[in-house]
Amino acid sequence: MSRQLSAGSTIETRCSRCDGVLNHTIVAMVGEKIVRVECSTCHGLHAYHPVKVPKVPAAAKTARTKVAAPRRTKADPEAAERAEWAELQPGMDPTQAIPYDMTRPFRLKNLLSHPNFGLGVVQLVIPPNKIDVLFQDGKKRLRCG
């Protein structure tokens, strides 16, 4: 059963001065719409602020079960480098290797001989003075001329 609201009726609504939901007296209405109210606690006159109903989260409305996709294992970069080295090694001729020197320029796919890392293949030239070289131990970034 719902009662007919009119000026002078008591209603529970939010007070903008007290900042809470309290009893108010309806002061003015336009048609059936409440426009102004007076707080019964602080006696402040203000516009009508209806009490907002909290929304129900969408997840609670429909309970969907999402199946997680199986995770793929990440490729080991070191294993990829070892496989690439094994693939390139049969075509390497150590007698054709250029001795490594920091002041010397190198080109892509040059075979070089490093005093510490051994035989290597230039895979990337980074201007102005760096190269990425694949050695048996893995990739190294070296300085060049």
C-alpha cells in the first residue's frame, strides 16, 4: 500500500546539510513531483534529493564461469640461440674468420674470432659503433669501428 504524498507529509531523504538520510517534511511539489523539503533535524530548506538505491554488480546478476585457457610455456631465448648456433656451425670455416678489433668495422654475417668468446657470427649492425654477435655461449653486444 502506498500513501499519497502531499505538502506537509513526512518523507525519508538525503539532507544536503546534515549529509545523511533523515526525515524531512515536504514543502513544495510540482504535480506529483517533490521539489523542496525541510530537514526535521537541522530545519534546513533544500531541494529534494531522492535516496539512491545501490546498484547490484553485473557479475552477481549472471553467474558466468569463464574457462581459463591453458598457459603456453615461454620459449627459452638461450635455447633458441643454441639451436641457431648449431645450425650455423657446419658452414663456418675458422680460417676465414676476421680477428676481432674494436676499431674495425664489421658487416652482417661476418665471421669473426674473439680472443675470449671464440668464433662468432655478426647478426646485427647497430650504427654508429656496435654489433650483435652470436657466439657458442650466446649473443653478445660488442663495440666496433
